[in-house]
Amino acid sequence: MSVDILIVEDNPDDAAFALRALRRRSSATAVHVVEDGAEALEYIFATERYSDRAVEALARIILLDIKLPLVDGFEVLQRIKADPRTRRTPVIMMTSSDAAGDRNRAYDLGANSYIVKPVDFNELADAVLECASYWLKLNRPPPN
């Protein structure tokens, strides 16, 4: 199955709210959620429990939290951008951290965007929807 958006988020409330907002008001036809960095890497690189899918059938965009269990978001980002099969996939860091060091590190590792998650759920939904709209509707990715 083709996925438009992969959400990597360990906070079940944030993940559920983003998923609900996308399903109601977005053109994204398929959204997949994983809860930690290790599962994200399994999904992205089609290993372990996701070995039945092709790496090339990756999501069109990845919304990635930094503070994740097992493998943090920086490591996930670094692995995505280091692999020629996935390096062009847009990765949007969506995190509660507004620290300059985190922003710099994310961009140094190849993040395409950095969004600080609003505390208010309606603002979070709007941020997710605006991000999805830009990357799925307006952005013109390079040809494969």
C-alpha cells in the first residue's frame, strides 16, 4: 500500500490528533503511524515486521519527532538522508523542542523543515495540515 505521510510520534495523543486532522481535512490518502525510532527504521527500510513492503514504496513525506524511544529522531533522520533510496524523501521535524542546538543539528543532518509543535491541539492540527498541504500539493519533488 502506498502511504502519503509517515508519522513518527511516541505521544499517542499527538499522533491520534494529527491522524484525525489529516483524515478529515487533507488530501493525504494514506497515513501510517509508528511509535518509536526503531519501528520507524523498520518501516522506512522495509525490515523486520515491514519486510513485506518495498523500500521504494516509502511515504511521500515523513513527520518525525526528535525525542523518541529506542532510537531518537536525529538517528532516524541521519539514516534516511544517508541512504540513496530515501535521501530525497522530505523529512519534517515536528517536535516540542525549540532549542537552537536541536534546530541546527536537524538541518545539518538534512531535515527539510523544522516545526515546533504547538501546545494547543487545534493549532497542532493546523500545523500538520499546512505542512501536509505544502509538501503534498505545492512542492515539486525531483524526478526519480
